[in-house]
Amino acid sequence: MKTVQMTLDDELVDAVDKVVKKLKTTRSAFTRQALREAINQVKFNKVEMKHKRGYERNPVKKLELCVWESEQEWGH
């Protein structure tokens, strides 16, 4: 592991300290998890944007997906 120095607003440090105390963890562990989640969210957003652009270029045609309706299991 590497040690990284960061500059944070006092209010943010105070908020993190309150959370880590409640979670019984450390600033470092909390920050690692928060950064992992943020990175995953960025990756997810990138894929979502790629899908959106694809559908904008090639919109679903009317009745294109209705052929699958008879295949759906509704649990009745």
C-alpha cells in the first residue's frame, strides 16, 4: 500500500470522522471503500452513456421488442 497525502475541507474531515466512529473503522479504510465505489460508479456511468449513445444512433423501432412478449414469464 502507498501513503497518499490529500487536502480536504475541515467540514469533510469532520463528517468522515463522525461516520468512521459510527462504523468503527478508520479514515483510511473508509476512504479506500469510498474511492472504490466512486471508481465503480464512473465505470458504470461510462457504460450507460455508451448504451445511450448507441440507442440514440439506432433507436428501437416500433414493435421491435414486442415479439418477445410471449416469451416473458409473469409469474401468474
